[in-house]
Amino acid sequence: MKKSYRKDRMAEEIRRIVSELLLRELKDPRLSGLVAVSDVDVTNDGSYATLYVTAPGRVVGEPAGEEEKKDILSAFGSAKGFLRKEIGTRLQLRHTPDLIFKIDTSQEYGRHMEEIFSSLGITSQQPDAEAESGKFDENE
């Protein structure tokens, strides 16, 4: 499949703009704290942009609960019009993509996989210094 440079560039610019707006201009208390946009995926025709949002929980180191995730998605839904207007203005787009917000669950999935590996007794193994240098004893 062909990668689109324009699509990737637009996705990165949208991520940058929304992140900046989260820090400086959005005043919704549901979006305060460590809420961030981790990734943006733009469709090939540029009509939709899916923003993946990280949502840490109120307890440090714990993922957000279902109620917190719903609040965050609701807050982004409320700010959707403002965000689209700002993206269109700053990128000078003729057609601003419709924004879709989803919670990024990759950290939770990684934590889950780590728990599975540790329960099986699998640990990450560091390669030997000899293996890194490329020197192997052929007699072994």
C-alpha cells in the first residue's frame, strides 16, 4: 500500500495543533491534567481524522476508569467544533476533516502483556557482550 506524505504530514500537524490547544486554550476541567493526543490517523481522502487520546487515571500509574474515559470523550465531543475551526484556520484547509476521538488503549494492552509474561516467568533477556560484538565461538 502506498504511503501518502501529505496525509502523514497533515496527521502530525493536527496532532501538534490539538496538543497545543489542550495546553493553552481549552478550559474544560474534564481535559485538565495529563490528557494528550498520542496519534492521529487521517483517511486517504482527508475527510476524517481519528485522534487517539491517552487518558491516565486519577491515581498515578493506573489507567483511567470507564467513567473517566466517557467524560474525556464527552469533553472532546463538546470541543469538536472549536478544534475543527482552529485546525482549518491554522492549516488553511479548504475542507477540514471531521474529527473522531478514541481512547488509546495501547498502554493498557502493553501492561496486560507484561503481566502475562511475568506470570509465565518470561523476562527480557539482554544479549551477551560477545553476541553484541558479533564474536561467537564456533566450537560451542
